[in-house]
Amino acid sequence: MAANILMKKGRVVAQSFLRLSNVRLSNARTYSMQSEPVYELRTYSIRPKDFKDFIQLSAECMHLRTGHSKLIGYWISEIGGISDVVHIWEYDSLHQRAQVRQALGNDSNWLSKYISKIMPMLDHQDNVLLKLTSKSSLVQTDIGGVYELCCTEKPFKELSVKKGDAQLLGTFSSLIGSLGTSYQLWHHKSIDDIVTSAAFSTYGSYCTRSRLLLPTPWSPMK
């Protein structure tokens, strides 16, 4: 029952946002986000007893979701969060995101085979809308290794772009959600490299949270 109510609420919100987006885009043709993609960082906290089933079901059904929009990466939080999964999605604009959310709300396969089954497994969900900085490209040059997501209450222009041998995949600034926050996605060749690269971090007195992430089998970033 609770899952059905949440799914109905999601469809209503997506439809309302889409209508509002259509009106504003038609009345303000000089304003457009079409040329600058937006990114949604989603974090799901899974009930520990259901974590294995969640991962297995996601592996079987994630193709139903990626058929609607672009998945950047999907990871399991190894340190910095227990029984959490972190994923990043790319949209051409907020208008496109609203269209995708509406389509998902009308996708019977997605709802019946996945959403209705995972809803009881979720303990908490969180999402943040982000903008990728002009110096970032989200290009992964190495395969394998581990990832690190750093969340810092510091302007992205002041963040370091060098951290030992780690590869900086993307720097993001928040648009909606935790405002005044910057995010950096790093790739390390090995887990132990994180210890070495930590000596090169320059966060000063700013509040920072870091997660060690392991890619799932269906993540585009391996």
C-alpha cells in the first residue's frame, strides 16, 4: 500500500513539474538549460537484511531504467556509509528530467518488476541536483580500481584538482539540495592509493565528507 501511494505521488509531482516547465519555457524563450546538462546525485540507504536482494534485483532490472536516461555511474558505498548505494544520472535539462520521471511513472514494467519490490527495502533516499564545472569531463581513463566521492562545503573554484596519483573525474557545484556544497568524484587505481593521496588533500577547516565507492556490475564507470 505504501509503495503504491509513493509511486502515485511521484507521478503527480513529475506531471506537475512538467506542466510548469512547459509553461515557463514557452513564456521565456530566451531562457534555456538545453545547452548545459544537469546531474542528479541519488543516495539510497538500504535495510541491511535486504541489501543482497536489492543488488541482485537491480542487476536484473536496471536496463529498464537506463532505457529512459543516461547513467553516469552506480556504486556501492564501502566506507563512509553502510548499506548505501550512490548513483549519478545526466539530463539535458530539468525539463528533460521531468519528462523522464513522468515516463518512469507510466512504465508498468519498471513499476511492477522493480519499484514495487525495492520500496520496502529502502530505509532512506536523498538526491541533489548538480552542475558540472567547465573544467570537468567525466572521462574515465583507467579501468578497475575504486572511486571516492568527496562532499565539501567549499566553493568549487577553491578545490584542489590534484590529489596524488588519483584521477579527478568531475567537480560539481550544487544547484538544488545541499546548497553551497561542492562534490568531487575521484578514481584511484587501488584502495591503498587513497591513503597515499589523502596527504595531498587541501580541505582546510571546511566540513568534508568522503565515501569509498565500489562500482556495481551495471555501472558505466568500472
